[in-house]
Amino acid sequence: MARIQPTPDTDGAAGPDGDGGGTGRRRKAVRYAVPVAVAGVAAATIGITSAFAGTGDPDLPKISAQDLIAKMAQSDTQRISGTVKISTDLGLPSLPSGASFGADGQGGKGGGKGGAAPSPESKLTELLSGTHTLRVAADGPDKQRLSLVERAAEYSVIRNGDQLWAYDSASNTVHHSKAPQAPAEGKGKGKDKGGKGGQDAPKGLEAASPQELAKKVLAASDESTSITVGGTAKVAGRDAYQLVIKPKQGESTVGSVRIAVDAKSGVPLKFTLAAKSGGKAVVDAGFTKVDFGKPAADTFAFTPPKGAKVTEADGKDAGKGAGAGRDHKNALPEALGLPGVGGDASGAKVTGEGWASIAQFSAGKDAGAAVAGKGKSGAKGGEKNAADAGALLDSLGGKVSGGFGSGRVFSTKIVNALVTDDGKVFVGAVSKDALVKAANAAK
Amino acid sequence: MSRAEAADAGATAAPAPAPAPAAARRWGLSLLLSEVTTTFRRWRTLALLGVLAAVPILIGIAVKIETGGDGGDGGHGGGGPAFISQVTNNGLFLVFTSLAATLPFFLPMAIGVIAGDSVAGEAGSGTLRYLLVAPAGRTRLLLAKYATTMAFCFAATLVVAVSALAVGALLFPLGEVTLISGTTIGFGEGLLRALAIAAVVALSLVGVAALGLFVSTLTTSGVAAMATTVGLLITVQILDQFPQLSAIQPYLFPHYWLSFADLLRDPVYWDQVLRNLGLQALYAAVFGSAAWARFTTKDITV
């Protein structure tokens, strides 16, 4: 059968002479160059924009660290709305799904009544790993809204006056409570850098905004800290100064904290916490879009949607929440070792100063036994659970021994925890050696 | 078989022998019309659309049966396809659930079948020659083929959406729509958003359509082209699941598919939607021009 070759005149070909292999081949090469060129241009555009995104540092007048902090302190920006991206890499080992948190995961679910309504507490722990997008809006001290943007779902916390609503679209449930009167105060207490668990979880979610994180770090800084201005940066399309905070103490695991402060308004726009061990930032939270205009009033209006299940947080519920919180508490300090999350804060003893503080508390015999790998883990027991927990612990913690006896060290990029076999817990953002030293001293 | 008839019909409809530009353009239009009608008259196409229409019916009945006894307290806790916990409250959500359920696989598979068959099928059955005899030119023919595939993208999405809306209206109450941010909007605005979502879903399939068209120009076997396109689709979907490949995942065409749900936020979160549309345009440009380069330079021997 005869070959049908492309007709040059109707196809708008390169040359009018359709014959001859040479021109045909050249034309073919030219045509194939088109998709290659399109792909190349696209790749180059992507490459150039991402390469230049980090560099174009704005030219701003010099400013001292103190002036910059003052600027932040003076900043009275009440109205803000925007998109925040939070990437967290605590350096936790990836837990096998299902076996995650061993018995405590199941206990927590039981506490949550069938797990129908993901509690604010569990949402907070979600923020502790991976990358999340948040949308925030605030208008004055008593109107705030924060939405955790999820895949095809959203978790919103809305505060309007003394009403506090949490809406989870995935399960169509609403959580309602009366907001505490003094919202943002007293959060900088202690060296609590991990946000609080427990009942005030919506507040904890709120604390993930750059402003709150920055405030906390400033509250924690003293003469053990060096604070400098480290150049400028562009964040969310705005010019910003970089405030660099570095601990002076050698045993701290914190490498540096960088806060990008908006040059005009003094609002912190980005917060980066880097570990001394290097690698990806441990916490990287920053606005990708920000607007200082007044958010629309109906942003903060919330009425429970029809058909949604509403949980009222009265006294009974709060108790239940605390109970569920306690279930998490067993899991969290072991896995994360965040001071202030686990254990009774009243029972904690703090040694060391500034960045090198070590919290010491007693987790009781059960925890010690469980850590030693021989435990029946309390009421939730079950031999399978105990075995699971033992295997999990082996994958999480390394054994250490010293003058204090022996125990396990659980380490993340920032926070290390030492749990001794007799049930004492030492937690801090310090190296393992410092923990062992503290344990020896406590003996 | 109907291919040849259509080609003949097209040829008689525009008998002008002189390849004047105006005549060629007219021919191009009639070519497009004949392409669309032949594609949508095929039993294969109708069967695909029938399967797509059945998905919302199945989902709707399943949800109805499961929550039939108690007053629809869909306490799923986020299991199953997106939005399924809302369906019992508002039938309109069946549209979103059905689109979320069909977008990862059913819809692109149907597109892959149509796109993969578009050129290779003609070549395989020996009707491509007749189409090329006409003076419209290969570029126009390819454009007509691509436009037909796009028309199918929209038709398929609309079939799912309309079927879901009908089933939703029959089985569940309709009314005010609760957005996933917790805001409530009227039913009319909800319908508008549903329409916008259907459009975004249809546009999400532009990339697969271009990919299928390119594959289709590579071979003369329609079945091989369809299988390759669907195989590529599945492979890319799997690659999109591995966390280790997160560096390249933003450039895989299905990566932002579920972003259509962002249209249900208040205010609408455009970032991912726009990224999705841009990515689809990029795929269409790259694979469309590759298909053009291949199709306009190859010798057609059958």
C-alpha cells in the first residue's frame, strides 16, 4: 500500500519541497524540538523562580537587635490574615502505623468515645510532624480564626468574644466551649517550647502562629543567649529583618532560632528553629501570604451547621478531656520528650539554666518498668501490648548506664529524654551527656 | 466502520477541491463536528458514560442503606471518600463525593480509553488514510481529535455530577450547604460552586488527555495505546504515593487533583487549584506538541 506522507502545504511545513530524506529529517527534528523546548522552558522557569526565591534580599537600613526587639514589642498590629506554612521535623523515627504509640493509641481512642470527634489535642499532635498549611485571621484580641487546611477537609478553630468553636469537616463535628478571659497571657512561662497539650489545646494551636512562637523565645532568652540581626529576607512578599538567636551554652541542642520581622509593622513573619546537628529545620513556620487589612466580619461568625454533632465542653467534658490528655501524656514524653506536655508540671524539678535547663520528674514505677521492657503496662496491660511497647521502645531509645544506674535515652533532633529504670525522667533540649550528668547529680 | 462513513460524509459535505484557506477552515469545523458525533455515537463511549453515571448511584444507595435506620448521624470520622459524612445532610454533597471517588481512577481511565483510541484506533482500522486525503491537514485533524477528547472530559464529568445530583436529590434532603470551613451558604451558591468544581475536575483531565493523544500517535494499535495510557496513569498514581519521591511529586499530573475541594473553603483557597490548572496546561503543551511533532512527520502506511 502506498505511503501517505505529510502534505507540506496544508501542514504549514518548513519547506515546500516534500521530497528528499534530508529536509524531511530536518523538519522532523525541528518539530520534535518544540515539545522539548516547551518542557525546557517550563523546567528553567521553575528552576529560576525557586533559585531566586531565596536570594532577592531586600535592601533595608541597618537596625540593632535591641531596636528590632523593641519594634516587635511595640508592634500593635491587631488585624492580620494570611496563610501560614508549618514544616516540622523533630527527627522522630517513623512509627509503624497501627502499632503507633502502642497501647496508648488505643487507650486514647477509648477515652475519646469512639473517636468520632477528633479532639483539638490530637490535632495539635498532628502539627508536630510533616508540613501543614494554616489559615489565620485575627481582628483584635478577642476575634481569631485558625483553620488547618487538610486534604479535602478542614479543621477550624474560631474564637469570637467568649465563644470558642472548633469545627472538623471530615467528621462534621463541632466542639464548643467558653474561651478563657485572658487569652494570650502567661503562655511564655517556663521554657515550654513545644506548645501545651491538655485542655487548652485550641490555645496551643493558636500558639503555632509566628507571633506566639517568637514571643515565647524572647521570654526565654537571657544572658545565656546571643541575639543578633542577621541580614534581611523577603517573607510573603514583604521586606523583613532576620533576628538570629543562638544559645551560648555548649550542651544545648538548639543551633539557632531565626525570626523574620516585618520591617514596617514589626510583626514576626517567619520562625525557623534549627538543630545544632544540622539538617532540615526542626520547625519552620512562616507566612506565605499576609494581609494587615481588616478581615471580613463574618470570618469570625460561626453557627453550628445543620446536622453537625455538637460537643459542649462543660465541666464533665473538661474532665474527660483531661483524661484523654493523660492517655496521651504517657505516650508523648517518651516519644517527644517535650517538657510541659507530659507529667504533672507541679512535680517537675528544673535544674540547669536557660537553654540548658533539664526538667526532672518522676513517672512512677510503671513507666520505669515499661521502659526497662519487662512491664505490664498498667491498667491497659495485655501481654501483646506490653510486647509491642517493648519492641517499640527498642526501636526508639538507646540504653545508657552511669552513676545513676541504667535507663534509656530517647532522642529527637532537639529534645532528649532519659528515663531511668527506677522511673525518673530527665528531659531537656540538651545533649545526652548533659542528661546523664544531671541524672548522676540527682542520685 | 463508521469511521469511513464519517470521513466520506465529511468529504461530501465539503467538496471544494481547491485547498483555499477558508475552505480548509470550514473543513476543519465540519471535521470537528463529525469527530464529536462519531465519538459520542459509539457504543463504547456510551458504555463508559453509563459506568460513570452508575458510580454516584452506587455510592448514594450505599450511604442510604448504611444510615437508613438512625436519623443519619454519619459518624464516619473521615473514612471513605471525601465529604461522605456530609451526604446524609445534603444531597448536593453526593456530587462532591462522587467526583472525589471517580477522579482518581474512573474518569482518567475513561479519558485514557478515548484519547488512546483517537489516532491509533483510526490507524488500526485503516481509516486514518481517508481522513488524511481530505485537505484539512494533519494539524487540524489532530486538533479536532484533541478537542473531541476534551469534549468527552467535560461530558464525562457532567455525567457524574448530574447523576450524583439527581440521586442526591432523590435520596437525601437538599438545602443550605455547609462549606468545609464551617460556613453555611445558600443552595443556589452551592450549586454554582458545584458547577465550578465540575469545571475544575474536567480541566484536571486535560493533562491525561494530551498524554493519551501522544501515546496514540506512537502506535497503530488502539488497544495498545489505551493500555499504555491507563498503565501510565496507574504508575504515576502509585509514584504519587511514595513519601520518598516527594521532590518530584509536585510535577506529577495527578498530584493536585483533589485540590478541587479547596473551592469549598471559605474564603476559597486558590493556591493548589491554580497550581493544578497550571500543571495541566504544561502537560497539555508538552504532550500536545509532542503528539503534533510525531503525527505531522510520520509516514502513515496503513
